[in-house]
Amino acid sequence: MESVEKQQHVSSAKESRLSEKKKDMLSGYLYVAPFFIIFGIIGLYPAVFSIVLAFQEWNGLGEMDFVGLRNFTVVLQDPLFWKSLYNTVIIGLMGTAPQLIVGLILAYFLNMAAVRFTNFFRVTIFMPYITSMVAVALVFGVFFSSNETALANYVIGWFGIDPVSWKTSEWGAKFAISLMVFWRWVGYNTIIYLAGLQSIPKHLYEAATIDGANKVQQFMHITIPLLKPFILLTVFMATVGALQLFAEPTVFLGSSAFTRDEAMTVVMYLYRDAFSLGSFGTASATAILLLIIIVGAAALNTWLTSGAGRRKKGA
Amino acid sequence: MSEHVKKRFKRGNIPVYIALGFASALSIFPFYWMFVMATQPSAAYNSIPPTLLPGGMLIENFQKVLNTIPFFQAMWNTILLCSVVTIIVLLISSLSGFAFAKFSFPGKNFLFICILLTMVIPPQLGLIPQYYLISQLGWLDTLFGAGVLFLLNPLGIFLMRQYISESVPDELIEAAKLDGCSNFRIYRSIVLPIIKPAFATLGIIVFTLVWGEFLWQFTVLRDPSSYTLQVALASLNNSFNVDFGMLLSGVFWATVPLVVIFLIFNKWFISSITEGSIK
């Protein structure tokens, strides 16, 4: 496809002697073309197709049947959809909120002028991020196995808690999955916050110290406001990522992933509709509902975060 | 790090060291434990107190992995997939980035905004039509099918445009033009050598992204001979009576290469995160 375009350009180039400017223009279009060609085929076309599909009944093989809004009403009346949305939100909150707070604290410690060995701490704390989601889910799957002798049960035994059947209990499964999300992403957020902290000019703190502000006041009135762009970025990414959760619960639960509902997420619900039940129409409707939820939640969370920063600044 | 003042150990910071040490230990423990379990029989898992020292079944457990999944085939598939996708993405991104940074053509800003907007589309929106498209092309169970989705990388174009406009001087390009260099020649002989560090950053981002992605590979690759590492590892957990020693042996050997690469190039990995997200 590219070479055809190139030929066209070359032949048109011969017709009229091109000025330097025109040549640049053609190169420009030619160089940005691959992205748009690929985007058209595997990005835009599927997105449009998805929207069309949401209003059809289709099993992927036969004729499509236009059914209006029925796919949406089917999904919205399905208790399992609401359960999966509930699971996604709960796991999202438990997995991401602590991650951002702990990340911020660790970054603050790593940025303290008097602390040594920061490179060692930075590398080890970041290391979980390089493991794949599948590997994390499998390791945590053994750690939180449903056996009474699971290592996780041994650990909670220290605190006098009875063994939990992690993979088949409502809160056990959610806790284990939240914890693996937390473990994998804390270091990532720490690194981003650390870069943010290092971008804050030191003289601001010196001036505040001279004015008599203590460490907590400095943190609330200098660090947090100046870190806001970084916090917004991580909140945005964590929100979007949490609502798309798929690999961790699917791999963690293994063979029972699509038959139990304790940890089924919205993307798993969508996947099950399409690839286990062959209902492409309702799966597409779910995809569109999820898109709306993601846009709404991302907007809400970024708005809340920036609002919180503003209030603190004003106080 | 750039400060020349030697940091001194202060007693008041002991709680900070304890917190950081605790965080480091918790970050590393699963890696260590994965190794321990990969050297133990499955029964070791049931012992109380838990086994925390390595045993002698390192080879046997891995042998069981090899009997269960095509491990080396999957490893090869993953490396091939990641490498080819990374090279193509680097080419596409640097060419587009070059065009957006140094050429002027009508609609340039509009096209660039379009690219940024494509970042917002969540990948699952198109999952079903993408699957259908790939199946119609006959690319199910092939690395073509698994890789094609990753060729779309708006972030890459964004990073490259940024880097090229900052680090390739306009005068150099003008001079090359006066010498009669074609635009592609300028790209190859002037731009490419300058943007090598950006290639490292973007290369790490793309390579690790494709290495760890699961949903799409799991959807498209159903035949064991086409499995990538992630899909193969996930399939280890699909029976009701899993041999934990074998399972974690598979995870361990699939994780070791990445950990080694990370420990050698950790500075680049970490800067790829900050550059990739903050620019």
C-alpha cells in the first residue's frame, strides 16, 4: 500500500518540477500515512463495527438481526452484569487507592536528602512491575490457594484469623486480586511520584522553613500542589486500568474463571458473552457501556483529585 | 544522585529505613518464593511451617513443565513477536515523529490531534470486531494475528515528535538539503543516529508491553503451537489438580530472562517509565 502511494508521489513529482516545500509536504504525508492506514483497519473500523454490532443479534456466523436497544436492556437487566461491575469497582478501589497513597509515601522517603541506598530501594521496589500480569496471578494463585495450608492462611494465622478459601469466597478472591494489583503497581507509581518530587525546586522548601512552616505544612502546601499533575496522571491511569481488569482474575481463578462470580469483572463478563456464549451483540453492547463507564469514572476521578488539590491550596 | 555532598547516615531516619526495607523485602519476596517453590515437590507446599529454603527439584520440575507446555516454542514465539513488533513500531513512530516535528504540511496539527485522540479508545471496545477481522483473514493462531494490534502506538509517535524536535537541529537538516539529500536520506543518516536514546526508551516500553499483554493473545492464540509465554503459562493453571512445583517452575523460568535484563539495564527501564508518562 505504501509503495503504491510512493509511486503516485513519484509520478506526480515528475509532472511538475516540485519545489522544496512541496517535496516536504509529500514526505510528511507519506511518513504519517502508515499509522493512519493501520489505525483505519484495526482501530477505527472495529470501533465503528462494534457500535453497529451493539444493535444486532449475531453469533459471529449467520445473518445479523437488527434488534434496536434490546442488547442493552438484556445486559442492564442481567444481575451478573451488575455483579461484575460491582466486583470491578470494589477490586479497583482496594487495589488502586492504597497503591497511590503508599507510592506517594515511598517516593517521599526516597527523595529525602539524608537517605542512603536509594538506588537499591528504587530498583527493588520497582521490580514487581516488570513481571507479567500472568506471572503475578500464578504466583499469588499459589500463595492464596484454596488449601488450608496456603501460605496466606499461615500468615493470617499469626493474627488469629481462621483459614480462608481464597478462590471461592466473596471477599477472599477480591482481597487476593486487589493485593496482586497493588503489589505489581506500587513501584511504578513510586517512580512517577519520585520524578515529580525531584522536579520541585528546593528553594521553595528553604523559604518555607525560614517562614516557620513545619514538615507537614510543607508537604500539604508545597509538595501536594506541585505534585498535582503527576497525581492526576496516576489517578487517571489507575482508574482506566482498574476498569479494564481481566488478566489477573482470569488467570488467578484458572478453570473456574468464567463459571464463578466472586471476582468476575466487566471485561470477563464481556469476554464470556462473546467467546463462551457466542453472543456478539450483547458483548458489544457491554463494550460500549464499559466505554461510557470508563470515560465517566476517569472524568469524575480527575475532577475530584484536582478539586481536592485546589481546596488544600486555598485552605 | 548528582549531588556531590556525601550522604551521611542519620539516626533519626531509622524509621524511614525500616519502611523502605520492608517495602523492598515485600517486593522481592514473591520472586524468591517463586524460586523456592520451583525447586520443591508439590507436597512441600502443604508443610507447616512453610518451606522457605530451596530444595533439589529444580530440573525435575522444569522437565514437567516441558512435558506439559511447549515452553521453548512459546519463549521463541514471544521473543519473535516482541522483536518484530518493536522494530516496526520504532520505524513507524520515528518516521511520523520526524514528519510532525520537522515538516510543514496542511492539516498537520489536526492529524496530530487525531493521533492523540486514538490513545483514549480503550482496547476492548474493538475486541470482537478485531477478533472477527483476524479470523476472516485466517490469522487466528498466528503471530501475525497476535502482533498486528500492537503496531498501533500513538504514544510512540508522540515521544518521537517530542524528542526529534528537541534534539535534531533545524540547521543540520537545512544543510543536508543544500547538499542535495533526499528527505529519507536525512532521516536515515542524520535523524536515526541522533534519536538512538529515544529508540531505547520506546523500545523498552513496546517490548515489555507486548511481552506481558494477555487479553488479546489469549483471544487469538488457541492452538498450543502458537502460544506465547503468557498464554502458555496461563494454560498451566487450567486443571483442578495443579502441581504447584511445576507451575511455579514455569513462571520462574519465564521470569528469569526479564529480571536479568532488568537488573542490567534498570536505569533505562526506570527512565522509560518517567519519560513515557511525563512528557
